[in-house]
Amino acid sequence: MTKDTWNRLFREFEDFNRRMDEMFDNFMRTSGPDVKTYGYTLYRGPDGVAHVKEFGNPSATVGLPVGETAREPFTDTTVEDGLVRVVAELPGAKKEDIVIDATADSVSISVDTPEKKYKKIVALPCEIDTDGAEAEYNNGILEICFKSLDKEKSARRIEIE
């Protein structure tokens, strides 16, 4: 290869690096508190039915007045041995600012302070006993446990005729 070929190749790499730096600088200037996070988890429940759980803070946040935004915390719901466990990530929130409201089939988690705003309604996979609920908040992680009201499903073998 000639010296001109190497020089041209290195100029192209330098130009590429310069353009990448400009793109990242532009991204960092335009991102900030208005950054949107959105995703979904697809899983098959123990009943064999496929479920889709969405997460994030899309621009059309349900249940909030226009002009007011809140982040949707990442959540996970599990059912084990008659216990329904809801775990939510609320980084930076204080224990006394967290409001939890529960119905037989959903849990609403919210934080509304000038510094932090979170809001999410979690649909539960089964009915729960709201009276025996226990909640614990530690290092930005909220864990709520409920007793399930669903009875054990009985199985029956069906013979083919």
C-alpha cells in the first residue's frame, strides 16, 4: 500500500470518530429528565396463558394530569406457595413519601414529591387478601407481600374415549 492510501484510510477513521463524537454529544445535550424508557416482558404463566407486562415512562402516561409526568418504576410480580410478591424499584424515594393502595386484583404505587415522581398500577395474577399485606422498603427497592385468595387448582385426568 502506498503512503497516500494509508493517509486516506486514517482520515476516514478520524472523520468517522469525529461524527460519532458529535452524535453522542448531541444525544447527551438532548437527553435529560425527559428521557423515555419503554419495554415489555413476555412470559407464560402457570396457567399456560401468555402475558405481556409493559414498563417504562412513555409520553402517554395513564392517569396523570396533562403537563405532569411521572416515571413508571420497574416492577416484578411473582406467586409462590400462596404468596403474591410485588417488587418495585423506586430509587431516590423516601419511605414516608411512598403511597400504596391495594384492591383485590391490583396494587397502585406512587411517589409525588418535587424531587421524585413515580406512579404505577400493577395488575395482579390472582385475587389477594389486602388485610394481611406487608411492605418493606430498603435501598430503593419496595417489596409488598400478599396472601393469595385463590384456592389450589385441582387436576383431574380425562380419559380419551
